[in-house]
Amino acid sequence: MKAVFIGSGNVATHLALALQAKGFTISQVYSRTTNNAEVLANKLKTAYTIDIYEIDRTADIYFYALTDNAFKYFIRNFDVPNALHVHTAGSVSLREFDGFANKYGVFYPLQTFSKNRPVDFSEIPICVEGCNSGVQEQLLEIAKQISNKTFIITSEQRKKLHLAAVFACNFTNYMYDVASMILEDSGVSFEIIKPLILETAEKVQTLIPYEAQTGPAVRYDEKTIRKHLYMLSGKYTFRRMYRILTKNIHKRHKRK
Amino acid sequence: MKAVFIGSGNVATHLALALQAKGFTISQVYSRTTNNAEVLANKLKTAYTIDIYEIDRTADIYFYALTDNAFKYFIRNFDVPNALHVHTAGSVSLREFDGFANKYGVFYPLQTFSKNRPVDFSEIPICVEGCNSGVQEQLLEIAKQISNKTFIITSEQRKKLHLAAVFACNFTNYMYDVASMILEDSGVSFEIIKPLILETAEKVQTLIPYEAQTGPAVRYDEKTIRKHLYMLSGKYTFRRMYRILTKNIHKRHKRK
């Protein structure tokens, strides 16, 4: 199978490398900027273009790993009727292809990618959706070649999944960031809290988060909560978060 | 060295087992409830008591792994003048021993413990503090026998560390919990988001959280944020958290 990648960001990079490693031909990379296109093309040892009119039109499958807006612009201005067109975005509906492609689908790897951090794609859940059952099966087959964790997920479910991921990844990382700021303030190295962060994530690999919940909020240890709020005097933003999250955790566990 | 454990919760269990594995004699376990005392004593193959007057008074060191209030009550009612007395709490000052012990310190393992989940103590940071430099050195030596990550941390720093841990562990776990509720609502298994949770924690083992931040909030993708807020209509608690955390992340990264 011959594939073209539209986009050269983190998702494009990791996905293209994983597909190539499993024998897919990536014939070309498109990006708006020469530098980005070239970097990914070099990694894949393949061709690139920054001109939409020079995109290889003989591929079997086109992967769109673009921002939501760039994707909408692109799909309106690019047309290869016989090929399969798939986007890799969490929050873009399958319906966005309507009228702009005949065969289309979604191929959404649920992971946080960083450019210079290698990932083991076999452990990354891939959510697929197709415009019909044939396409869906085809995408599932492709997903199974690079990952052990494949799912058929509707656009509606994928949107919720993306929202859940904001909490489980983006907001979680911000909690780490707040912790790092508190430690920095008192001259304690962030190093010291790293094993706790890892164990917190590892715990919910076997326990459900509800059962894994610990801390002063869940047992409503008012004395400790008061001490913490006092320590956060003058840090209005942190104090407000502390209050709200503590209240929510307490409410959730009172219902036990 | 002969040690007695006052308390039989998660910290007591894991710490006592780790010390025993390194050759320490745990001569007795005290707990207020027979069942808890017995469970831990069986694990350690040692004696237990639920009577404060029957605690072995010949030990070299007494570990207090109690709730803050229980600790304060206990230290006022228990006295072995020549022994070393140490508590294991994050948020209790060393000063709480003043007037109730001659030799005392803190031995705080920074980790989230669950009773039936084995932990590798060698990877757990241990924060020690002593009433004088001799005691401090002695506690550091004990810590080094069970862990590769030992730190001398003042009471003031430890309080901040405990607060940071609430964000990095307790609040983080609540973010997982919210994600699990969102997924449950849309019939998607929590399984699918587990690798993302793990990678988010693994990322900050090498990157600082500030640099690891991703998501719609950091790039202020208003369209996605609006979609998410719309999806959370009717879920007031989640919506409020989403708004506040997004705003905070955006503010933090605007200053770049």
C-alpha cells in the first residue's frame, strides 16, 4: 500500500514511521513549510513537497495529520477520487469529509506525542471509523498491523474521548506543573516527586481511579486542608484550584 | 537495631516490610484495632499489641505511622526517654515532638501506598530530618539502607512537598476519575485511555512539566475549547474545572 502524509507534526512523524516500519510505502510528505517537510521526509528517506499541486496523486491512502482548520481547508482543495482519505484528529467528525471524498475514515491514535521522544506504537490505542463497513474493516486491518490495541469508535464517542484525554493528559500535566512551581518556591528539586507521579499513573492501570483516590480531600481532613490553603495565601490561582478540586473530590466520595 | 511500629496502615506496612527485608528487627506492632495489628504482625511474623501499656519499651527506634491527630495524642502519652522517635507524616512538623521526646526525627517516604500493591522501596524518595545533626545522620543511614533516593528536608520544605504531592498525586488521580466518568457516559472503556495516562507521567520523568504541556489550552484553540464546553453543558462541576484549568494553562504559557 502506498501512502502520502499531509502534515509533518508529531502525529504525522510517529505514525508515518510506524507504518513504514511495517512495510508501508510512504511515497511523499506534504507540509506548508519546507523545513518541516524536509525533516520528516529525511526521517522516512522519501520525497516531500510544499505545493498542493505537486502532491503524488497515485497513492492508495492519504493521511491528514493537520490542525482542525488546516484540515478543513485542505480537504476542500484536494481531490483524489479513488483513494482512501483519513484524518488523525480526535475532535474532527467523520462528517467533515462529506462531499469532499468518496472513501474516507478516521485513524486516531490516542497518545501524547513529542517529536524527539520515541514511542512504542504497538501499545498505542488506535480508534478507527469508516464511511462504510468495508472502509472501516480496511482501517482496522491497517491499525492492527501497527498496534495491539485497536477500537472501532464513532465520531460522537471520539469527541468524548478527546475531551476525557484533556483531563487525563493536559490537565494532569498542569497538575504536575503546579507541583513543580510549589517545589521551586521552596528550593526542593522536582526530582523528588517523580516516582510519586509515575506510581499515581501506574496505580490506575489496575485500579479504577475512584478506588485509587487518596489524600486529605477524600477523607476530608479539614486540618490539613486548612494548612494547605494557608500555605497558598497570596497564590490566588493555586488556592482557587485547591478549593474547587478538594470540594469536588469530597463530594464524589461522600456518596460512597 | 530493634524497631517498634506504632500504626498499621499502608505506610507502616510497606516501611516495616522494607526495613525487615534489610535486616532490621521489628519486635512489635501497635494498632488501636486488633484486626489491623494482627494483619501486619502476621506479615512481619512478629508480635502485636493494642494496649499502649504493653508496647515493648526496649526498642531502639519507634516509628509513628499514624494520622496527624492520633500521632499528637500518642506522643503525649507514650515515653521511652532513651529511644529514637520518628514520625512518617508529610504534614506534621518536627516541632510536634518538643517536650515529649529527647531524640526524635522525621522519616517521610514520598509515595502513594496501597495495601495490596507491592512497591519497590529502593525507588522511593525518603525525606529525613533530625532534632540534631547526629540523629539526622542516623536517619539518613537508615534511609540509605532501603532506598537509593534519600534527602534531608526541613519541616518547612516537607510541608510544601506534601502540598505539591496533593497536586501531583491526589488531584491528578481526580483528573483520571473525571476522564473515567466522561468515558463511562459515552460507553467507551477506560482501558483505552490508560496508555495515555502512563505516557503523560513518563514524559515528565525527562521533560519539565512546563515543556511537556500540550492540548487546546496551551495553543488556545478556541474552537476546540468551545466544543468541549458545549459537550459539558449540564455538567456544571466538570465545566467549571475545564474553564479554570484552561484559563490557568493559557495564562501560564502566554508569558512564554
